[in-house]
Amino acid sequence: MRWLSHVRLPGEPGLWRIGLAHERIATTQPMPPGSAAAGENWHGDWLSPAGIDWQINGGLGLAFPELQPSDLPQLLELLELLWRDGVEAISPTLVTCALSPLRQALEVLRQARLQHRSGRCRLLGAHLEGPFLAHGKRGAHPAEHLASPSLEALNQRIGGFEAEIALVTLAPELPGAEAVIGALRDRGILVSLGHSEATAEQASRAFERGVEMLTHSFNAMAGLHHRSPGPIGAAVRRGDIALGLIADGVHVDPTMAVLLQRLAPEQVVLVSDALAPYGLADGLHRWDDRTLIVEQGSCRLEDGTLAGVTLPLLEGVKRLARWSGEPDRAIAAATVLPRRLLGGATRVQQQLQGLPIGETLRWSGPSADLRWIRAA
């Protein structure tokens, strides 16, 4: 057995010793203070699983809601890019669009999922961001494709593709949303509150009905206010709701991002919210029939509406670590905590068990200059 020593694990105190059998993680053991156990000394570097991104809209010029069968080779190329960028799995996000393109995209994603292999990011079920959203909080979602929540409207969109969907974002305060939430939960599909005008009380009722996440916290929802805590306050008070967060410094001010993580360190889950120009240069890019202006990783429509980013998920880790001075929590927010939404193991030791060491990440450096490589 090969041993790694003086390793830190995100979310766990102290130093650890990692045993490898046939280059897979076989055991994780805490090191007593002052221990000089044999093994390759990592000098306090962190070991984590690779990233999981629950909200990414496309890349390399592909927008997931516009996928056609001919896009399959380019989609597989994007999955290889994501793997190189340290991401193990994504929930491809399909923003509000017409019915036919949505179902076609789900079919293309189904075909791509069947072609998974080593060296490619894995496709989880899709994330439907819409169409059951509040009109006043729709952001960049096209108003003409929004829909009122109903079981009929839901079945029109996902009928026959239920197994291909992992997450749905909706506004739970809308009439008819309660029945849709119940139907989604019955099918084992996660539900997230987003693009919503819900109050704290309405959000709390939605959590009781089975909503488990907030989509891009602070954006397209009420913020934190001392007399009106909104969905974020309700989620933090409850303590078991995942808080999706875009850590680019534009969608959410760095101070508020750090504050949220300190209020709810076990709830913040980093997402990229990357759009089709991910992996391409800044400039003007097409998004359906609209133009995206990409500058320094941020995407806006021509009217100034913030639409997303082109930054890799792990860039968000580096920025959050720099803002907070707490790399341990930043790493966990993109690697350990997103896995909890999949069910199963919740602690990093369990998540690492059995993984090939080459599929994990090694993090080093101070908070101001956090870096990662594939472990070996």
C-alpha cells in the first residue's frame, strides 16, 4: 500500500494519512498531533473529490436548450474540457424555452450520457430552470416561454424523460406549484426555489413540502433584510437547504458571499452558471436570438441584464477562498457539499473511499493564491 501523509481534508479537522491500494483510496486515517508517520508528505495540502456543478448552461458555443443531434461531438468535447477544468459531473441546465427544443435537448443529453467514458465529465440528470417562474423575477428568461405550474404543463415537458431530470427550479408561491412540487418529489427529482417572489413564510412552506435548494442565492429573489429575511433567511434558519451561490464577485458582492458562507457553512454549494461562451474568448456571442456581451467572464444581454458567466466552477473556489481567507470551506462548497444532493455519503472520507487518486484534486497555496492539480 502506498501512503500519503500530512494531508488535509475539506470540512475535517487535523491532518490525515491516506492509504492507496492499486492507486485507489483504500483508507483515510487521522494523524495524531506531532506524528511523523511514513508516506509522501503533502505538507498540509488538501485532498478533495473533483467538482460537481448543479447549474451550467453550456459551453464551447453550445447552449444546452438548443442542442441538436448534430451537436453531439461538440458536446462530448465540452465534457472533456470540463474534466480538464476539474469537474467530475454536471447537471446540464435547460433555461426556459419552447416545448419542442426542450424535449429535443433532453434526448441529445440522453444519448451523450450513454457515451460516458474516462476523461469526460459525467452528465447527471438535467436541471430545468423554468418555465414555472415568477414573471417579475424572470431575469434573462424569455417571458413568452414562461408557464403557469400545472401537472399537465409538467408532463408536456418531461413526460418520457423523467429519469433524465435531476433538478427543477421553480417559484413555489405560484398557484399550482404545490402539486408540481409533489409530483417532482414523487419521481425523485430535486426541487429548488428560484426566480421567485416568495416571502420567508412562503419559502418555509415550500421547504416543508420538499423544496431542498435555492437557485443562485440572492439573484432573482428577495435579499436578506432585517425585517424581511426572504427565502435566504428562511433557508439559513432551517439549516438543511442547499444554497446555490455564484462566486464570481458580480452576481453577489464578495462581502455577501462570505457572510452567507459564515452564516451557513454546511449549506453553501458553489455553481458556475456558465453559459455557451464558456471556454471561448470574451466578446459578442449569440444566445438563442439574442446577443450576449462577455467581458472578464461576465455575460450580459444588450439591455444590461446579467445573464451568467463564463468562468470555470473551480475559479469560484479560488475567489471565495481569497475573499474569506478560508480555503477549506471554499473547496468543500464545490466538491464535498454538492455531493450531498446526490444522496449517500455526506463526509469527505466516505466520498473519497474507492476513488482513483488520479480523479481527485490536490489543493495548495495560501488563501490569496489557492491552486489545484489532479492528485497523483
